[in-house]
Amino acid sequence: MELWYWPDLPGRGEFIRLYCEASEIEYTDMAREQSADALVEHMHELQGRRPFAPPYIVDDEVVLGQTPLILQYLSDKHGLGSGEMDVDLQLFQLQMDIADFVEEVHSVHHPIAHDLFYSDQMDAAFEKAAYFRAQRIPKYLIHFDNAIASSGGPFTLGQQWTHVDTSLFQLMEGLDYAFPNYMKAMQGSWPHLEGVQGIVPDIEPLAEYLASERRIEFNEDGIFRHYEELDDQ
Amino acid sequence: MELWYWPDLPGRGEFIRLYCEASEIEYTDMAREQSADALVEHMHELQGRRPFAPPYIVDDEVVLGQTPLILQYLSDKHGLGSGEMDVDLQLFQLQMDIADFVEEVHSVHHPIAHDLFYSDQMDAAFEKAAYFRAQRIPKYLIHFDNAIASSGGPFTLGQQWTHVDTSLFQLMEGLDYAFPNYMKAMQGSWPHLEGVQGIVPDIEPLAEYLASERRIEFNEDGIFRHYEELDDQ
């Protein structure tokens, strides 16, 4: 399977990488083996089957974008779901909620336009960040915390981890990176979610990945960015 | 099947209504039969299975939010897909792209916070709308136009319409309502998409729905809102 994503930032691609690594699904991280230019060229060649944006995978006949859809596809293909349709739909739904939240995280530092620099939309970002911290982070994290709690924990499927757990881990790591003051002040507010964040790195093949050079650090080209002024308490 | 969505605006719920009406899938529009308060109360009672936001459906054991997931679930359940996995995945992906675009449409008039009034974020909205018209609308609409073109048209599956076509119809209707000057100026730029917009209302059960009182008009409580200053050419 080929994974295509920007090579120099964790971004949405990292949600796919983490799940593949944890599940030992083999993949080639194409743009990291080649270049960002190769990704742009590859997208161009896909023409009518071109996904709207990376990440996307190529798996024989399947060319597929949209992070939650890729994760659900991989889970189904490798028999890693719950085996019950209504439960798998709940997991898919949660993964889509995560994707919505990730888009909101990005829009905090890019409230006006994707194609403008942060420095050109700082005033709006500052205003937005205050609402984001006060309203949106708690609303989403309580939602995810409730979902884990209702399974009995420690994972969203009880004893079995799924793509939702690896994604929630990355989400919490990203928030800790981007909003360290806020997240520290709120510590203990979503205990089940903090539990998932704590135990996902113990999944054995994932521990190895996280310690490797393949794991890309959060940085200010990605979705989770640390700008002190947006984490003001 | 129960559909739960805000009773007084088309919003995301209308994408579900249109598909059900076109496909003659029976549903009860619960909050329109009862009230917005009944929706809030119902969500509260769902506890750990509560979707993040309306619309959601209740279909026996299945409680499901996320518009694209609901549409794909209904398409699968009623055997309305292509019958080929990779093609159905493409349709699902396109439906998720539509949902992303719908979120961007909403963020044009709410760039700072969902919970603030438009009048409290007009300056940022004005700035954002210029980029949205210049960059985001063409980027998305060309993407959808290409997807239809690659099937040979007139629908995204050639001769067969799917949930993607009813959603693209609603998307185009919404953009015509919200940005009439822009859309008129751009007419002819996405001919396949305009084609879908033109023929979807001919799907027989849908024509009846569109002419009925059940069809909710676009308004300034919804996602597609017409504010003249955001459509400035």
C-alpha cells in the first residue's frame, strides 16, 4: 500500500501512519521516500480520481482520500473492527468527529484563509483562539471522554484498541504541543481520554515507531502549531 | 427511521431529506413533528451514544450522526450504490468532500466562533469571503466537476444518480442563494456540476418534495446565508 502525504509535517498523514504502525499494516510513505514534488505530480496524474487533498492511499484498484475513510477502510480490510456493524459505525463516526476537530484546530491559526500566512491573520487568530479554548476544546474532549467512558474503557472498545484510540492519542499529543498552558490547567478534566493518551504508546509496534526517526515531530508547518499568543491564559 | 435535525433551517439535515425523498426511503422528521426542544432533550437522553451534532438518525439499533456516514449507510442498506467497492468508496469520499466544503461555507459567516452572532464577526467574515470566493469555491467546484466528467456524466455514476448527486444539487442551490452575484459571474465554469443541478429536480419523487411545503427555504439561520457584503464583486 502506498501512503501519499506531505513529507515534513505530521498533519493528517500521521493519523494513518500511527494506525498502520500499531496494526503492523505494511505501507510505503511515498513522498518521504521521494519528495513533496513527487506528491504534487502524483496527484496531478490521478486526474478524475484525484482526492481533494492528501493524505490518500493507493491500494491496488483503490485510490482513497479522507483520513477517517482511509482508517475505516484499513480496519475493515484487515479485520480489525468490532465485528458488529452498529459498533463499527460508531467508531467511524467518532473518527469523523476527530477529523472535524482537527480542521477546527487548523482554522485557529488560519481563520481567514488557508493560503495566507499566519502572520497575515494573527488578529483574527488571537480572537478565535480564546473561543476555541473556552468552548470548542472542552466540547469535543468531553464528547470523546464520554464515548470511552460508555465502553467501560480503557479504550473506545473496552479492552480492544481501534483506529479511534490511535487518533485520540495523536489529538491529545497535538493539543499538548499547541496549547500547553491550557492543557496543563485543564488536566484531569477528561480522565478517560488522558487514559487513552497514556496507554496507546504501550502498543508494542507503536512504541518502536514513536522512538524511531520515522516519527515526525510537531512543528509550525503542521496542523498543531505552538504560538504562545494563542495559548494565553 | 427517525431523522433528528433542527426544524427551521435546511442546513445539513436537508442533505438527508433530499436523498430519502429521491430514493423513497421512509423517515419521520422528528423535530419538525415535535420541536427543537424535543431534539435537545433526545440528544441528552442518548448519553454515551450521543452524536456530536445533528443531523442524526435512529434506525433500530443504529444511532448515527455525520451526514456523509448517514447517506452512505442508507445507500448501502437500500442497495442504492454501484455494487463495486472501489466505486462506492469514491462516492463516499466525494460526500465527505462536500461535508468539508459545507463546513467552510458556514465558517465564511462565522470565522471566529460558532457561538457568536454574525454581527460580532463581520470584519473577519468580509475578509474571509473574498478569499473564499476567489480560491475555495473554484477549487471545490472544479474538483466536483472533474469527478462528474470522469464518469461521462450526466451524474457522478454516469446514468445512475446517487447521494452525491442530490448533495451536489443542494450545494449548488445553496451557493446560488448565498453568493448570487459571484455564481452568476462564474456561470459556465463547471458545466457538469451545473448539469447535475439542472437534472436532479427531475427525479420524480424529488420534484414532488421540492414543490411541497416540506422543503425548507434557505434562510439566515442556516449554513447558506445571503449577506450582500459577502457577495461583493
